[in-house]
Amino acid sequence: MRSAKQLLSICVFATLLSLSFATCKPDPIGIRPGTVFVAARDTVFTPDTITVPVGFPVRWTNEGMILHSVVSDSGLFASGLLQPNAWFEVRFDSAGTFPYHCSQHANMVGTVLAVP
């Protein structure tokens, strides 16, 4: 049978071990360096026009309380409906101007400028 001191030592060790795993977990969202962020709030994208270097991603996050989407005007990408706090990411591998909109809100529009 173990003494109270041994049990306490085991509990302290287990607690410290679990804390080290909790603080050393990889980022569950996986944000890549250089990611450009856009918020979907109410009925606007903020910012509505962004510039991103070719090869870098843009991440749209629904920071509002209603459903939003991110849909390329040319059909290159589409997020589907994003619940509050959900996100959608696209990497722009070629230079160009990429207008987009929210399928739920006609006046909610934005533009990605991908530059070399």
C-alpha cells in the first residue's frame, strides 16, 4: 500500500504532465505564416479589399451572429455557409484581382488583390 506522500507525489506529477501537454499542443487552427485575415461581420467584410502576395492564404472568419459565405464572383472558390466563428481559407497561387461576395447578403462584397 502506498503512503499519502507517494500518492500526493503521483498526483502532482500527473497534474504537471497534463499541463505540459495542454500548453504544448500544436495550433489546432493551423494558421500559416503570412495569412491575411478578413472578418465577416453583420453585412460587411472587414477589410473589404486586401492585398496578398501570390502563394499566401486569406482566411475569412465569421465574426458575426448570422450565417455568411465567401463566394468568388468567377466561381474559383466557395465556402458554403459559415456558422458564427467558423472560417474558410484560400491560398492564391496566381496574380490577379479576385472579387467575391456573400451569397446571403447582396451588398456584402470584397476583393482580393494577389500580387507577385
